[in-house]
Amino acid sequence: MKSYKNTIVIIALIIIFAFPIIIATNFNNFASSTNESLIAEINSNLKGAGYWNLTDSPIVIDDSDPDYSWSKTASENDWCSGIGTLNNPYIIENITIVLTNSSWSGIIIKNSQISFFTIRNITVHIAGYGSGSAGIKLENTNKGTLTKNKCPQISSGIFLLHSDNNTISGNILNKNILGINLRYSSKNTISGNTINDSTYGMFLRYSSNNNISGNIVNDFLYIGYHQGIYLSSNSNNNTISGNIINEYYYGIWISGSHYNTLVNNDMNECGLIIIGSIGVFRSHHIDSTNLVNGKPLYFYIDEIGLDPSNFTNAGQVILVNCNDSLLLNLNTSNGAGISLYYCNNNNLSGNTLNGNSNGIYLRYSDNNTISGNDLVDNGDGIYLSSSHKNMISGNILIDNSGGIDLDYCNSNNLSGNIVNNGNFGIRLRDSDHNTISNNTANNHWDYGIHISWSQYNTIAGNIANLNDDYGIWLYGNDASTILDNTVNYNKIGIVIGNSESITISKNTANNNSDSGIHLYTHSNSNTISNNTVNYNGEFGIYLSDSDNNIISGNKLFGNNGCICEVSCQGNTFSDNGDCAIIRRGDSGNLIPGYDLFCLLGILAVTVIFISKRLKKS
């Protein structure tokens, strides 16, 4: 009996000690089984949700090629599903594509015009900005939806070529050359995308009837002449609405395109530029719901007698074929300033224009007065193209890239302006019969005043000092007058190149690091007279390859060299004081009497030679 009880006790103890071990073992087995099942379930769910990494494996679908068609692609790849109907479109989603060849595109869809499809949640990285490469490219393709994709640092983030009726929405496109690029593509909807720091946020060429709305386009890098939304080359009948464009050099640029509608766009530190004929301007619908820095953009066509009440709190002003109007005391800064196209007899006075792509811009506009305006830190302060008989006076232009710039402009009067601290002060190209008088053009990286390929201009009474290159520079000019100007502390005071019949008189050209007055490259038949040219680092007056000029009555003192000719003929010098002339090249010699010296030397050698022959005989 006692033995039986002992046996029971032993069995009980064994059970007591063994039970925890059994429980622990079973729990571990259960936990392990559960974890394996959970992992399997997660993997299954991931497979079902679909997320794939494709390295150097671009996706190409060409519905004209059975080997690359939608149906074959969907049947063979887990990352593609659907059957291409409206209710069950083909879907490519949740893929990261990394390409080391910069000429490749991440996804290319070609010749797909019947099937509905969606490309979403795709990230494409391409090594470099290969020409023609894109994150996602549609070619000859319709009925696609591209949404919530990321395509950074590529030539084109999204590229549509000959592709219509597609939707591009909710994508993030950063640091591309072209964020969204459309060519020959129409009737597309582009909405709710965010585009950052791309050279062109959106670029449309030969693309019409597109709806561009609710996008955010930023250029926080602010490098170069970048454009937020760019329409060119007959991109017509597009609607651009409700977009926010920040800090581009040009917010919206429209060139050679018709019948576009711009409403409710918000441009900050940028504005609107339009290029084209008067018919192009008249075709567009642009109203004051568009804002520049939170203030209305005023776009008027075919108006007469506008006054300050028509420009209340203006952020930007564009006038087209508007005459006899007053634009007074406006502050249109940090946008695109004031632009006049085909406008005559207007008065722009007392305005403040700072930090614009262009401060004041006139094209095909005559007999306007631009006076007493303050322009600081613009691209061009005042720019005129094909505009005549305008008065530009008493303006202050400081720290602009270009000061006052005229192309193909005749009979304008530029007087009493202060134009300091920029790339250049005053520049005229292909412009005749203009008067530039009593202006100050100092401290420029290039030149104070420059006139090229022009004639019959008068440059008088100006001050052009402390410019890194030239005070006054004429090239390709004829029959112009440079009179009574002060050009000190430049590299060269007055420079004349490839010009004839220029009168340079009564100017002061002192303390320039090179020469005071310099003629070069076929500058012939000019007159340099009665100038004061002192203390220049090289020569007072320097002539190179320039013939038949008259240099007379000049005061030259303290220059490193007085007058120098290089490869010149027929120049005459008189009454220039006690001034030595150094001649080099074809014009003469390094040493006065050099020709006679050579002749005597040759004669002496000949005499010696003949004497020796006579002695031998």
C-alpha cells in the first residue's frame, strides 16, 4: 500500500513538473506557427496590394505590337491588372523604377487609343537628364489617367506626344527640365499636380483645348529665366485656371498662341508675358481675377483715356492698343511690371517697379512719356522694341540687370535718367536718330552706354564713370555725335569700332585703366577734337586699323602714352600739344626715321659690295 502511494506521489510530481514544460513547448510551437501564418498572410497581402522594384527594367506597352500589348502585359505581370474597360481599366501601380541609362523612360505607353488605363503610385528615378527621357511617356495614346506618381530629376517628368483625352492629376514632379510636357496633344486635363524647381513647370507646344487647373508650380531655386506655364506654337483654346505659381522668373508665358482663357490664377513674385500680333492679344480672355502678389492683373484692349481709377491696387498692367491713358503712381513690383503693346500717347509717371522680370516694357508703341519712375532690381529696367518718338526722362534705375534697352527704335529722347549698378546702363541696337543726353550711367559690369548698328544718334552731356569695360561704346555706327560727355575711371573711356563719320568732341576721358579714346576695326573718317584726355593707364588716344581720321585740338596730359597708331593710314594730327605719336604696323614705325635708316643701311651695304668688286678687278 505504501509502495502504491509512493508511486502516485511520484507520478503526480512528474505531472506537476512536466506540465509547464509541455505548456511552454506547445505555446512556442503555437507562436511559431502563428508567426509563420502571419508572415505568410502579410506576404500574401503585399502581393495582393502589389509593390515592386524594377531596376533597369523600363515598362513598355505598345498596343500596336501583340508582344507588348496591354492584354499580354496584364496576363504576364503581377504589377498590371484589369481588362481595359471604363469600369475595369488596366492598372499599373505601386512600382519603383530605377534606370541607370539616362536616355530611357520609366514607363512608355504607345499606340493605345481604345483601352482605358491608370498609372498610379509610380516612382521613377533616372540617372541624369537624357534628351527625350521621361518618367512617364504617352505617345499616340488616349484615355489614360496618370495620378499620384513621382518623377524627379528627369528631362520630362510626364511627357505626352500626340496624345489626347488623358488626365494628369495629383502627381509630384520635382527638379525636372520640363515638369509636364505636351506636344501635339489636346483635350487633356491637368489638375492638382505639384511641380517644384523645374525649368518649365508645364510646357505646351502645338497643344490645344487642354484644361490646366488647380496646380501648384514652384521655383524656389529661382535660377535663370524659368517659366511656370509656357504655351507656344499654336497652343490654342486652352483654359488655365486656379493655378498657384510661385517665384518663377515668368509665371505664365504665352507666345504665338490664340484664344486662351486665364482666370483665377495666383502668381507670386512672377507675372504674365504675352508675345504675338495684336490679333493674338485680342483673342485671349484674361480678367482681373488673376492675381500678381495678391493684387489684380489688369489686361485692357482697345481702350482710350484710361486713368488711375482703372488700375486700383494693380499687381501688373498690360495694355494693348490703348491710347491717351494715364498710369500714375502705381506700385507693380515683384512680378512683370507694366507692358504696353501697340499703344500711343500714354503717360507713365511716378511709378515704383522693383524686382520684376521687366520694369516697363513697350513694343510697337509711339509718342509715350516715361518719366519720374523708380525702377530697382528688375531684369530690364525699361525696354523698348520697335517703338518711336518716346520721351524717357528723369527715371531712376538702380541694380537692374539691364538699364534702358532699345531695339529697332527711332527718334526717341533719353534724358536726365540715372542708370547705375547693373550689367549695362543704356543700350541701343539698330536704332537711329535718337538723343541720349544728360544721363548718368555708372558702375556697370560691362559698359555705361552702348550703341550698335545705328546711325544719326547724339550722345551728349552724359556721365559714364566706373564701368568695368567701357564708358561709351559705339560699334557699326555712322554719322553720330559724341559730345561733352564725362567718361572717367573705366577700362576705356570712349570706344569706336567699325564706324564712320563719328564726331567725338569736347569729352572728358580721364583716369581710365587702358586708353581714354580708342578707335578700332575700320573706324574711318571720324573726327576726334577738343577732348580732354588725361592720366589714362595706357594711351590717351589709340587707333587700330582705322584710317583717314582727324585728331586735333585735344588736351592730353599724364597718360602712359600719348597717341598710338597701329596699322593705320591717312590719319592727320594737329594741335594736340606736345604729344609724341607712336606708330606701329603698316602706318609707320616703332622709331621715327626708321624708313630712312633702313635705306641708308641698304645703300652702305651696296657701296661696300661694289668697292670690294672693284678692288678684285
